[in-house]
Amino acid sequence: MPDSLVIVNTSPLLYLHQVGHLELLKKLYGEVITPPAVIEELAVGKNQGINVPDIHSIEWISITPVKSISLIPAVIDLGQGEAEVLALGLENPGSLLIFDDQLARRIANIYHLKYTGTLGVLVKAKKLGYLSSVASVITILRQQGMWLTDSIINDVLKLAGESKLD
């Protein structure tokens, strides 16, 4: 379990929930936090009929607002959830951010913030013995609408010590 905060964005919460592996976050990190914008984004998804986790009923996820809105990046193409996750990362040096958005990752690199994504969580879970196959979960993630290139999949499977999709 890390000594620093773990801050999770919408897509990792959504995708891990949809593939039945949301509890991996608890097993890997203990408690995690998420900003209010993520809760709002999940509510929008729920209203559209998407299967989303009920964050309010999960005791190991805390909803934590950004203290200083001046830290929220004002980038037009960045979603509010990503912006608030980045701001919480800036407020809490050394924390681990979990998001999948490429623009958010580029901004995190500029600020030297540590991050991983849904697939990184799966690889870590496999390495620690919480998951038997990353490939089988990737297959389900793709069925759930997660856009993944063959190159990304191949890289992730190599990291996980696997060779092909199930």
C-alpha cells in the first residue's frame, strides 16, 4: 500500500466496475480518492443508462474536492474530471493519479506527476497475484467500449508476461 494519495478518474472507475474488478483498487492501494467532478461524470453516465459504480456506497473511496480552484488546468479539451484529478495531484505532491486520457497524461508529464491507467492497474494486479489474466480482461474492456490499439495491447501484455488475447 502506498504512503501517498491515490487519485482516480472516471474511466478507470467505470471500466474496472464494468469488468468486475473495481476491488483491485482497494487491494492494490487501500483507500483512494476521487474529485466531485468524477462523481458528476458518473451520474451523467448513469442517467444515460450506463452501468456505473455507486461511489457513495464504497467505503474505501473518498470524494475529495480541490482546495484551490486556481490549480485546475484551464485546458479546453480536458474533461472536468481529469482537470480536478490533476489539481488534486498538484495539491498532494507524490500522489499517484489513475487516468486514461492522453491529454491529461501529457499535462501530468509537464508537472512531473506520477500516473498510471486502467491497464497499468491490471498489470500491477497480475504481478501481485490478484489477477490471473490481463488478456481476458482486455477482451472484456474492448467489448465495453474501451478504445485500445493493437500496439497498446501488445505492450501491456508483454508487461503482464502474457503473449496474446484470450
